[in-house]
Amino acid sequence: MKTYRDYYFRKAKAEHYPARSVYKLQEMDKALRILRPGQRVLDLGATPGSWTLYAAERVGPKGQVIAVDLNPTDTVFPPQVCFLVTDMLAPAPEVEGVLAQAAPFAVVLSDMAPKTTGSRITDQSRSLALVEAAYTVAMRWLDRGGHFVAKIFEGPDAPAFVRSIKPFFERVSLFKPKSSRSESKEIFIVGLGLRERDPRYLSPHHEETHGRT
């Protein structure tokens, strides 16, 4: 198992990514064609920035990536990236302004994960709460036809959540990247092609952003 982990660690360093997690997004993108040139992407839980760098490469200089995390990063990003340090559960007004200016997004990504406690039930519950938070953000800022990707810890609540959001996307599935450690409980929820916003996750003051180009 150590050799397996070291392979992706060495690969990330050789390819100038700050973390091996980039290969999970790369696998999903290659399999499902999530990212394309010119898109606007919102990346939640972005630190240290591997997903952000990969997304920026894929959208190119004519695209834009807004990356958000509670913690700052030393990673140097290309000009099409705007990195914001804030809590997306209670974003600062200036962050709301940046998102409103950039929206709607073609893709909302979330690699957010809770601090693990050692209790599987607790960790799964906290992971689901973060996925629901990311989904709430997506329902506000994701454009019609857009894609949603979010990490969740496997557990009894994950399939139920997937079923609950299926009516709002063309396709919803669970994706386990080969680059994830075999002992890891993480899996990714992928919603492709937003049909309509999920009213359960909309605030009373939600502003419609569909249709902007």
C-alpha cells in the first residue's frame, strides 16, 4: 500500500501539483468530460490547489476558476484563477459579490471533507453535511446544463442523497477513482447536466442566474 501511495505522490510532485488528489479529478474528467475550455468553474475546498490547477488548465485562459477554502495556500495559480479564503457556509459579503459577478458556473466542484474523528458514523454524517452545503451552493450558482461533483464518505446516507437529486440532473452517479486509496471511504457524487434547481435547497431570496452567457 505504501508503494501505491508513493506512486501518486511522486507523480504529483513530478508534474508540479501540490497534492495527489488531482488524479481523482483527472480520472472523472476523462471518463465523464466534465471540464472544457472557456468554462467558469467554482472549486470548493480548494486548498492546497491541485483541483484548481487542473481545472484552470482545462478551461484555459478564456475560462475562469473561482477557488474557495477556509485555509490559504502557497500554490501559485495562473491568471484565470481567483482564490478566496472564506467559509462557504457563511461567506463574507465581498465573496458573495465575486461569485455573483462570475456566475453562473458551468461546473461546481467540491473536495471538502470533515476532520475525521475515528467514528465512522460521525464522519459520514459530517461529510454528508458538507455535501449538502456544496449542493446548496451549486443550486444557487450552477448554470442550466452545468455539472456538480462532490466528495462524500461512503455510508447509508450517500445512496439516498444521490436518489434525491436525480430528478434535477440528466445523469447522477457515484464515482470511485482508481487513484483513491483502496482503504479510503471517499467516493464522488457526480451530477451531469442540471435540468432545474432543486427547490429544497433554495433560499427565499434566491436570484435566478440561468441563461447568462
